[in-house]
Amino acid sequence: QVRLAESGGGLVQAGASLKLSCSASEPDGDMYTVGWFRQAPGKDREFVAAISWIGTSTFLTNSVKDRFSISRDNAKSTIYLQINNLEPEDTAVYYCAARITNVESYTSPRRRDYDYWGQGTQVTVAS
């Protein structure tokens, strides 16, 4: 089981940057891939980015790849989502999700592939 907790959200002006953190605890020492998703009011939860266990495989959805980046520090059990040049359309609750895997390079953009989810962190971008 992987327990996840997001942090770093807030209310910012358009053009600002934020770095979201996902703190993970995995008591059995398993490898896990992590994805970031977001859900805007009245919309479905959508994929944003994913990173493999060893961090060499990353995947970002096309609409954000020029402004978002994903990274992880396994020594700190923390996964990051860097968001630059925020736009009002980025307003959403951001969730991190994890899937235990035995493939170091595995990532996935599919919501159904993730078994564990955090509670989310709110990002609000004012114009």
C-alpha cells in the first residue's frame, strides 16, 4: 500500500509558478510509478504527468509539456510537479496517484492504472 499526501497548492496570479509535492509512504519498500492528475470544477479528472520509479521515464500531456515538469527524489519519497507560467485554465484540484510496479521504467497516463490516490491540493490561478 502507498499513502500519498499532496502539498504546495494555493492562490496565485497568472504567470506565477508553483511546485507541488507528493509525499509518499510505502512501508514494504516496493517500487511505484507516480502520476499527477487534475480536476477542474465540473470537469472529469484528467492526466497531467507521470514518472517512473527510477525517474528516467516521464510522460506529460501535450497541453502542458511546455510549462510543466515532473521529477522525484526517492531518498525523500517525494514526487514534484513544477508548474510555470500558470494560467487561469490551470485552476483545479491536483492529485497524485501511485501504482506499485516491478518495472523500473513503467509509467502510464491512464487513471485506471493507479491504485492509490492522495486527497489533492487546490491550485487557483487568478487572471
